[in-house]
Amino acid sequence: MTGRPTTDGEREHALTAIIAAYNEVTERLKDAYDRLQREVRRLREELEHKNEELRRRERLAALGEMAAGLAHEVRNPLGGIALQATMLEQELGDRPAAVTMSRRIRDGVRMLDRLVSDVLGFAQEGVLELAPAPPAAIVERVVAVVESTAAQRGTRLVIESQPTENILCDADRLQRALINLVQNAIQACDDGGRVTIFTGVAVDGCGVVFRVTDDGPGIAVENLERIFNPFFTTKPDGTGLGLSIVHRIVEAHGGRIRATSAPGRGATFELYLPAARRSEA
């Protein structure tokens, strides 16, 4: 220290430096606080989403358990009703009105039995039997199942595939999900329509996408958010469980499903599944 008195200019300069430092620290604190607030909001939204998804899964599990119990209770009597209707038809073969009524009963039983099968499929949790599988091979098996239905309706099946990694999946269940989507697409098309089944690498490069596209009338905007809800259907003879089953199968594989549509321009369903790790493939 020199003992020299501090001049007004020096004091002003020091004060200016202190104020500048204070302003800089304040600005940094404000930026940090803003970042913290954004992160808190993001985490809160993520938590709310996860909680809602957890609640949804719990509701679906409870609904599935209840539905399975009801389905088992209903299926046994259905078998007896169908048998009695067949016997009645044989005994009353000379009475056309009675035969017609018997056939209607059997048709009704078949419809109820299909509903029971869908309910059991929806309720089925089970443990996935996971194994590495090439996506293209799964699509080949799907096409083998649905091609006769497509031919009967005059629908052209177009297969597009890109090289992909294997996926770790329960091939039977995944095949069932894709068959459901492709059959829906075929039904949505007019005679001479087209259904495209695409497999390739997901846009983000992580995993595989299966895409089923039809050129039918599309899905109404107000229905897009509801089509995966259990028992929601727009078909007169639909059970409303097909897409719910697809959704559960995809979820069980750690994947996700997305539906997009424009009325009059068809619909597209995309299944995103993680690729098998190299140690699993």
C-alpha cells in the first residue's frame, strides 16, 4: 500500500467493476435459474406422462383380468348352444323356417366365439418367447397368411423392404399383430385397392419400423386417438379389440405404434421396435 488517497475516478472505476461483476453474476444466476425451471418442467411433464402410462397399464391389466374371467365363463355355454343348434337343424331339416333360425343361432355363436377369442387375446399377458428374427422373414410369413384374402378382394399387396438388423421378438405374437393390421388394411380398400407393407431402419436409426399403408377411405380425425382403446370400433361386426391387442403386443416388445391418416387418402400404421443388441443377434 502506498498510502495514497483513492481518487474519485478510481473509486468510480472500482464501483463500476463491482457493479459489472454483480450484473454478470446476476445474469448467470438468472440463466441457471431459467435452465433449472425448464428442466423441472420437463421432468414434471415426463413424470406425469409416465404416471399416466402406468395408470393406463394398470387399468388395462385390471380390465384384461376381468375380461378373461368373463370370456372363460361364456365360452363353455357357447359350445353347448352351437351343438344344440346343429342337432336341431338336423332334426328339423324338413322345416325351412326352423333351419334358418338354427343357422342364425350358429352364426351368432360363431360371432360371440370370435369376440371371446379376441377378449382372451387382449387379456393374455404371458411371457414373451424372445429370439432374434429378421423383419423381412416375419413379413413373408404374414403375406403367406393374408395373400388369399387379398386375392379374393382384388387387393394388391406390395412388399418393400430395406436391409435391417435383426429384432429381438416373439415372432408368433408380432406376426399376429401385423396380420391384424394387414387384414384391416385389406378390408379398408375398395376392389382393386393396394396395401403396402414396408420394413426398414427407423428414421432415428435406432431400431426397425414396420409400416402398413392402404389406399382406403382413411380414418376420421376424431377417431385417431381412440382406435387403440379396448372395445372401440367403427365396424358393424367388429369387436373393438383387434388394434388393442396389436398395441399391447408392441408395448410388450418395448416398442411403440403410431397411426396417421387423411380422410379419403388411406391410413398408415407404423410399428417401431428396438433392434437386437449385437450380443443377442
